[in-house]
Amino acid sequence: MAPQPKLDDTLLRCIGCGAVTPVAESGLACATCGDLLEVVFPQPSAKPLLDPARLKTLWRERRSSELPADQSGVWRFREVLPSLREEHQAITLREGNTPLYELSRCARAAGVEHLYAKHQGMNPTGSFKDTGMTVAASFARQEGFHWVACASTGNTSASMAAYAARGGLRGLVLIPEGQIAWGKLSQALDYGAVTCQLKTDFDGCMCLLNEVVQRMPVYVLNSVNPYRLEGQKTAAIELLEQFEWRVPAHVIVPGGNLGNSSALGKAFLESKELGLISTLPKLSVIQAEGANALVRTIRETGGKKLIPVQANTMATAIRIGNPASWKKAVRVLEATGGTVEQVNEVEIALAKAEIGADGIGCEPASAVTLAGLKKLVKQGFVKPRETVVLILTGHLLKDPEFTLKFHRGDLLAGTGYEKEAGLLNAQQRAPIVLDASVDAVLRVLEQAERAG
Ligand code: F0G
């Protein structure tokens, strides 16, 4: 007899042994081998609805609708998502709908002609996490959970806290003490989550959370949750729509726990399978040198065996040494022909300032994309005339301390990179303290005009 799912007809597949189970019988790991699960796409019941031309028209039409699910830049694409029993039950903050910007100065700095940023930091809580959280939190509520929880370097916790509050759920946040940016911590507090700062790193928080869920009926909203990745897929589809379904040559993503690169890759592959596009962009992942588990895994084992690292970087969002979704990311790199690269703290800081000077701005972890692109152009992997999209994952205001230290010239103090501080001078704009006099301001203005 065919399996009879209790709650909905979503099927999950193990990425290790390939076992397929209905969602009602699954936790967040394969019951047979313990590996990660992914949502099977297309779900059998959705197949008849998936004509590509019809989908493109339908998704565009929904942009003029007043329905909350249509105004969400995630649920607008609901044909590629697992379906809720009741559409109006989605917990939505009208996430997604993020802008695609041309980055002209950054393009010159990187040596390419056509450079764009898909700014996922323009989501309601300021990071890409919202696109996944709306889906996973909605399913948590549908399944009757009272508590949701995550380990986080900051953005997941901010997003989860917001969606939990909106959905009437309680949120438990585990974060590494002293290692997350203040903007993110303040969000989790304001949205009412129970926030525990643990004396360990992100990887330690994740291990501890796995034990907590053994003892309490708490639903994990980290990116090991396959529903999170389904929601995050929609950023790739929205990007393709913004390009009027022309496919950019390269998409460049920061890598931490590797959920986002996996989700975006899944979306590109599924879009090709659906006939929405006929070629794939090369999806490449950039990591901080101090948190380079995927880079080492690819270079030293050909992607066969994870090499965990003791993570350390000022880009705290990606300070992760034992990435959960590494196998999914390796698969995406192989399927799209992308690559990996790592960048150091000075390169990250410089790239972040350059993105800022283009009038866009982002948090440090997002800036690894531009820093990595520069290297990929020098290596010839990215050709100057190819179209490149950087996925900017978090908003500039998430980590104001980093930005202020950068402009005041204090960022590299005590990091071992002091000798290279001069490389950042041209981008620094320290605030100027003056007497409150018109003449003093005019003098500064004239100096700035001369300096160009
Ligand atoms: N960029 C930002 C701003 C992030 O917050 C994260 C991850 C990443 C990139 C990396 O994405 O993990 O999917 O590879 N932040 C998580 C958190 C881990 O807890 O907020 P990934």
C-alpha cells in the first residue's frame, strides 16, 4: 500500500541513502542512516500545475494582488514549495521581493563588465534567513509545535524570533557568547525569544541543540530543516525572473553552514528541470580563510570527506567550522560547474567598504562574495564579459561595530593583519569632529572636493 502521510503529502528524501519518506514519519534526519533530508521536487500532486509558461505568468500576476501569500516574495512561488494545508496559514512578513542592483564601481574593482547584487539583506529582518523561515515556521505551527529553536551566528536567531512571535510560537535561541553582532542580538531580544548566550562557538551551540531536542518537543529551525531550504530557493527564482529568465553566467554565494548555497543550487537545477531556464549559472561558494571547511574539503578530498576546522573570522555570520549541509553544497558545485575560494580578513574588509561606496552596503559575511570574485577573475574562472551576481546575504546595519572600526582605522588592531592596514586607507572615511562653525565645515568641504 502507498504510504499514507498523516499531515500533508510532502515527501522527503535522504541525501545519503536515498530513502524516501512522507514528512509525518520523519524528523530532521534520515531514520535509516542519519543523513540530511531534502524535499522531493516536484511533489507528485503538484506535477500537473508545472507548465513553465503558465508559471511565469501566474507569478508575475500575483505581484499586483493584495493577498498576503501573493505579496510574499516566497509564497508567490508556492508551486515550487511544499504546500500548507491552508494557504492563508503562512506566517509571513512579506519576505523576499528583494532588489537586484547593478554594482558599477565594484564591477571596475573586480574587473568585470556586468556585476549585480541580489540584496537578500533587504528582507524584513535584514537577512536572507526570512525567505526560509516563513516556510519552516509555518510548517512548525501546522504540525502543532509550541517551541521552535535554533543555534545561530545571529541572523537565523533574529529571523526565527520574529517569525515565532508573528506565528504565536515560543522561540529558543542558542548563540555563542561574544561572537555575534549586536544588531542581531538586539533583534532576538526585541522579538521576544528566550536567548541563551553559551560559552562555546556556533558548532558547540549546534551540538547542544541536538541534545535539547532529544529531551523536549522542540522544532529545529536551522538550515538542516529541509523546509528552510525550500523557502530559500525562491531567491534564485526571483533572481531569474528579475533577469527576465536570461541566465547569468555566475552566481556567487558566501558559505557558512552551507544551507543557502545548497538551496539556491537546488532552485537552479529544478528551474532547468521545469523548463523555466535552459542553462545553469555556475554557482560558486566563497568562505573566510579562517572558516574554510568547504574549501579544504574540496581541495584536499575532492569533496568526499568533510574537513572540519576551528573557525575564526571577523565575519561572525560565517564563523562556522563544521558545516551541516556540506554534502548538499558539494553536489551543487558539481552539478553547476561552480568553484570554491577563500578570502582573508583584509580582503573582506576592503570588499565590504567597496560595496558600501557603491551606495548599497552589506554585512561582512556578504562581502566575501566580491572579495572572492576578484580572485576568480584573476584566475580566469570568471571572464570579464560574463554576467555575475553576488548574493548579499545581510544588511549593513546588522554589524555597525565592524563598519565603525573600519572607518576609524581600528578594525585590524590585534588581528595579526596590522601590517596590511595601509591597504584599507583609501576606503576609510572617519567621522570628523569640528567646532560648530560654518567656516570649519566649509574648509572640510573644500578639502574633500580637492581630494576628489
Ligand atoms: N551570510 C550571512 C549574513 C549569514 O548570516 C550566514 C549564515 C551566511 C552568509 C552563510 O549562510 O550558513 O547558509 O552557508 N548565518 C547562519 C546564522 C549560520 O545562524 O545566522 P549558510
